[in-house]
Amino acid sequence: MKKIIFLLTVCGFCLFACNPAIDIPSYIYVDSVTFTCQNSQGSISSKITDVRLTVNGDDRGSYDIPALIPVLASGKAKIQIQPVVFKNGLSQQRMVNYTYNLYDDYRQLKKGQVDTIRPQFTYSDLTQFYFIENFEDAGIKFSSTGAPVVKTTDDNLLLHVANDNSINHTAGMICFEKNDSNSLFELKTISPVYLTSTSMTVCFLELNYSGTQNIEVGAYFNDPSNNKSTQEVIAIVNATTQLKNWRKLYINLTEAINKADFNVTNFDLYIKGYSGGINQTDTFLLDNIKLIYI
């Protein structure tokens, strides 16, 4: 870090000496972020990949973490940082996670110098939890079709998150054995979800996934006027390289809910997966499923 500051200072003075009209920037360095939440809000598992920076109301764009960001401002400045995550597990598509709070602070910026900021994020005060399924309670909030979901306590398969005070002793597991009569599984919410475009602004399904095959996440939008349901595939989540390599996912339900037919009053969430073949064994692991909205 000291080398970075030294090099930036030298470069800044050199540019100024060669051309006094050049404005020397200040620098904001975001080397890491943290996320915490209350025990009632489930696991602190998160994956914030980028930050979006605003300085004195001016949007400076998004940057991969760690990020060294030049800023043409000095003196007292209002710094706002938003957390950015992979949309539907895709690194090519990123989005601000509005269910997390906005980092908001004032900093005294100096030209040619680096100000290090390590934002701490939590859930926004506006964020509502429709349900949390961490497979720790007696029941499960999903019905199962095809291969059944069971609870595993195998420590070698569980998700381990440093400094997590929530309970992570159990995960949901679906297994396919060789010559299994089942070729798929589908978990579907037992109770319909009553969220529409008029009752929410943003809606995410958070979950941790590890498995040997892809899974499909979507919704059945229910129209009581004609007793019909329309299926919407929202995300295809790739398999993990090993069962110990859990993925943190943020599935954006907002767009699907907003474009649902006007007569739709509720929907059923589903998670679906297929066996890789009759001669193959496959395992799917799920944990910390949270349906959250604002």
C-alpha cells in the first residue's frame, strides 16, 4: 500500500510539473468489504464482487474489488458506496444489491493521496424477509417432487462461513444413485408467495448452492381469474467443481414479477435439477435460502 501511495504521488507531481493545467486526482482505495447481519436474518454468507462509487453526487461507476479509484475532487467530499453482486450467478451480468445498505460518509480528500475505505454492509432497514429456509427447523418450506430432499449433517458437505453466528449445522441434500428411478427433483414453495409489482420494488432470492449438475430457479405465476399458472425460468445455475465449493447466489426476481400478467396475484418459487444419467451418481446441496424484498 505504501508503494502505491508513493508511486501515485510521484506520478502526480511529474504530470503537474510537465503541464500545470492538469488537475491532480485524489484516490479512493477499496481493498475489501464486509457484510454482517442479525441472527434473525440468517447466515452472513455474501459475495460482493464490486463497488459502485458516488462522490458529491457524481456517479463514478463500478469497480472490481480491490479498487483504486481516481477522483477529481479534493477537500471535504461526500462518499457513497453501493455493493454490486453477480446477477443470477453470472459474472457477465452485475447489479447493485439494493437490499443491502448504502455506505455513506464524508472524507477529507487530498490531491495525489490515497484514502482507504473498507465499507461495512448490512441489510437495509427497508429490507423485508418473506421467508428463510436454512434446513435447521423441523419442517421445510418446500414440497418435493421426484427425488426427495433430506437434511444432511455431514460436516464435510456443510457450508462453513467464518464469524457466522447463525446455525449452519444442516443443509438440504438431494441425491441420485446409479440406476435411480428418479431423473429429476423439484422443490416448490408449499405456500404461494403474495408479492406483486404493486407490493415490492426489488425482490431477490438468496441461496447457497453446491452440486454436480446445474439447477434451474424459477417461478409459477398464478392467475386466479382462469386458474392457470405460467412458468418463468429465471436462472440456470452451473454446477460446482467440488461439493465443498459452495456458490453464493443472488437471483433477481424483480423483472419477472414486474412483467407478470396484471391478473397474477401470487407465485410459487421452484428449484429444479436433473440427474446426469442412469449410470451416474449426483448430489445437490442447498442452504440459506432467503426470499427478501423492499
